[in-house]
Amino acid sequence: MRYRLLGRTGLYVSELCLGTMTFGGEGFWKVMGGLGQDTATALVKQAFDAGVNFIDTANVYSLGQSEELTGRALKTLGLPRDELVVATKATGIMSETAINGRGQSRVHLMNQIDASLKRLQLDHIDLYQLHGFDPLTPLEESLSTLNDLVRSGKVRTIGLCNMAAWQIMKALAISEKNRWSRFESVQAYYTIAGRDLEREVLPLLQDQQLGLMVWSPLAGGLLTGKFGPDQKGPEGARRASFDFPVVDKARAFRCIDAMRPIAQRLRVSVAQVALAWLLSRPQVSTVIVGAKTPEQLADNLGAARLELSFEDLAALEEVSALPPEYPGWMLALQGQYRAKPPVHG
């Protein structure tokens, strides 16, 4: 397992992060995995033994069950706290009856950090993330609250998920103006079949030195190569019953067709090739992998040992390239003015 810096925090995280959305099975979330305590504990141990030091969960996953199962697993296994980086999130609906049981208000965030700490059986969260954008709460309210949580010691670092570039930059400017703790990481959807992040968000992350955590790196299982154009896949596969995240299926299957011969030649799975492509991107800090079984997790972890050749990466770059859009093509054209030094004489 290799380790990468998370943005400018100085914190090293494993390039593969264990996602725990499959832990628990409350309501809607059952389709994600429905795993019980024994399996969850076994997966945490398997990941840690493989060198994974980063675990990502959220309060909304199975309405707190994922955090509870993760916390019990950490306690049962007795894993050293100072060797773990634990991340969780808040924003989503935690109660259909409590009027303020959602969003990014000071009340909700303060309540949820205490609830998450209790469920995880921890005294601090290493990375606390806003789980999306709340249009009803001013960013100043949310950011001042997160700053207070950092100052209190309950949170070490803050991050965000699934925001537009302008929202991220606005938040960073507010934090800088008020000398508050700023976002240091972004969790976002990014795959070889869905490279939209490269248009606006990825250049922003590079410019502002933010870490990138990739979620759903296999596009909800579509990039395992086990699905056909008719959407039929393995029995019990999540994508078969929950068609998410949104993806251009035609583009995805072209990418799979390009990855399959590479996988066959290297004697690895198509999923490992898709993960290795992400790990080849220098902007990526960590790729979040989830699993329902030890076999799935082992296959995902195998991507950490896979390095694609220059020729393989070039072929995958060509088949997955984004179609040009304005102002991207104009910016690229303007960049040519400075690509070569001027010649005198």
C-alpha cells in the first residue's frame, strides 16, 4: 500500500480508503449492502492488514448504523487510534420528524458531531465533511461552526463533498477572510467513464492545494465489466436495482471495451484497471472502495499493486477523453501563447 498527502494537511492517507456505505441496512440503504457486525469487522481488519489507514463513513449511512458498526469494529479489533484516519460527514436527513434534523445549520452540525462521536466511540474525528451543499444555510454559519469544532478538538480537519467549483471557492474565500479553518479536501465522483470533474473542479483543487477523495470509482459497479448494455449483471448487484451514479452508458461501455484486453493481458480484473487508472492521476489523494464480501475487497485492494504502462494509459486517455466544451477549448488555445518561450533574432 502506498500513501499520499491529503491536500496541504501534511497528513498521509492510504491511496485506497475503506468506504463503509455497505455497513448496516436501514431503509433505503439496505440496497447498498446490508452488512452486519461480523462482516463489517472482518472487512475493517482485512483493509487494515493490507495497509489501509483511512476509513470513510457518514452519519446518514443507514441512519447511523454504519458509524455504529464501524465504531464497534475499531473497538473490537483494538486498532491503534494514532494509525487511523477516520472521516465522517453531516448534512443529510437524520430525522423525518425533527424539523432541524438536516442541513448545515449550527444546531444540526453541533448535534451531529456529538452523535457521530458517540456512535463511533471516538473522542475526535480526523476529517469532518459537509455532505453536499445546503442552499438554505449561509456558508458563514456553517464555516464558523466547523471552525469552532476544530478549535474544540472534536474535529482535526474539515472537508466537503459534491459541490460546484464556485461554491468551493466562495467557501475558501470566506474562511480566509475570517481566518477560520478552511476546507482541505473534496470528496467527489470521478471515474474513467465520468471525467466531468476535470472541467472546473479539478483545476480548482490543484490551484488551492485541496486533497481529492474519489467516491464510486467503479460507477456503482458498472466498471467491473460484469454488466452488459442490457444492464443485466451479477445477481444482487447494486447497480441492477439502483442505477446510480448517473453515467453515460455508451461512453462507459467503450471504456470497458478498452480496459478488458488490458485486464486480460495483465491477468487482473477490469475493476482493477479502472481503479489503477484513477490512481495514476496525480491529483487523486485516495480512492474510496467499498465491498460486500472479502473477495470484492481483496480484488479492489489489488489495484494498489497494479501500474499501467504508458501505452495502456494513452489508450485509456483516448477512449475516455471529454468532448471539448467552452470555455475549456478557448483556455487551451490561449495557453498555447505561453507554451513555448519566445525566440529572439
